[in-house]
Amino acid sequence: MKLSFKSLLTAGMLLAASWSHAQSADHVFRVSAIPDEAPTELQRKFKPLGEYLEKKIGMKVEFTPVTDYAASVEALINKKVDMVWFGGFTFVQANDRSKGAITPLVQRAEDEKFRSVFVTTNKSINSLNDLKGKTLSFGSESSTSGHLMPRYYLLAAKINPDTDLKRIAFSGAHDATVAAVSGGKVDAGALNISVWEKLVESKKVDPNVVRVFYTTPGYYDYNWSVRTDMNADLKKKLTDAFLALDASKPEDKVIMDLQRTTKFIPTKADNYKNIEAAAKNAGLLK
């Protein structure tokens, strides 16, 4: 059967439209996070936020877990994911690695003055100085609150963890650090205060057995970052979506409770200059 030129043209246009729609439908906004907690916990925390962002940006949103902190940096730089929940130090590493091509969009209000805690079960440890000759676990080597800043404050107290302590270890995650301390694998551990408070609230740790003996001063930490070359309209939609979250609304409060925040606020790369300086001072960034 012969088809007229007009029929062929119409069919071609329909096919092209269908293919274009399929491409659009398949387009996914991929999000990841530094693995500072168990993968199942990260997925649980992100699910309501992902569903909220889908409505705000008009795209399917998927959480893509990574194996370690370095993988989160590489995934964003190499366009495997579109947005990442970074710690302050991981952001600094990503920005350095990409030569300034990463933009932090927002952070929790709590991240303006974030803190780390040192915990122990050992009754003879009551100060940083008491750690001399003892064993200590950090979290991941690339963790701001689980390694960089605890190391920074140890050095400020004239304690070199590499020479003054009997042994240091890296648990890989904050909850794993607490498990190492409570299980007697190390004398003490350093982790972020948010995870510590969550473990206490959920009764996964007894603060009378594993106790905090030192809390650091505040510093800038976590943020949601994207590549600087991301479409400006999409960047604005994402930023506006985070800033619009309101804890007085029940559906938003579910998201914010899981993210452990009262509100999100704008942030900028300059906020992390002190983290960068601390990393260089500790020899963790060239």
C-alpha cells in the first residue's frame, strides 16, 4: 500500500513526539549522599524528601547510594548523579577536585554551628588529654564531623592522634563508631552530634554507659551541592523547594524530622573556607 507524503510526514511527527515523550519520561534526577550512616537508614531518611522534590521540580527523583565518601565526590563530578548531600570536608574535596565547579545550594540551620562529640565507656577518660596512650576510632577518613574536625581540635589541644594515642581506627560511619566504643573495640570515638542524639533518642545507645566527655566548638558542615553548570532554572527550583519547607506543616515536618532540622537556609562556598584551612593544617588536603 502506498502512503502519501503527507501521511508519512504525519506518522514521522507522531513517532518523534512519542520518542521525545519517552525520553522525557525516562529522565531521572539522581541524588546521593556521603555514606555516613547505614545505606538502609540513608534511603529511609531520603524517601519523603525525594517524593517532595519530585513534585517541586517535575522530574522523577531517585536516591543512588555510593560505597564511600570519595565515590560521592566522583559521582557528582562525573555526572553520575545530579545532587549530593556532602559534609563540609567532602564539599571542599569536591570543589578542589573539580577546580571550583561545585555549588553548595542549601544547608540546615543547624549546620552553621555543627559540632562533634567524643564518647567513651572508660571511666578514666574525662578530657581530650586523657586520650593519650588510649585507642580511638574516627568515622570515615573524609568525614568532617567524624574525623577532620575532631582531629583539628585534638591538634589544637596539643595532642597528635598519630603519635600520642596508642592506636587510631576508622569505622567508616558514625553509628559504627559508637558500636566500636560500646563493644569495647576502642577506648573512645568521635562522631557527629546529630547521629549521637538520634541514637540516644531511639534508645539504640545508653548514654549512661557510652557517654560524651567532650563536645567541640561549632563549625560549618553539611550541605546539598550540585554542579555549577546545572541549568539555572533547575537550581532555583531546588533551592526554592528546600527553603519552602515549613515545620508547621505536618507533611513537611515528617521530612524535616528525618533530616534532623528546623529549616533549610541558603549557603555558599565561602562558608567552608575554615574547613578548607583545617584540612590543610591537618595535612588532609594538599
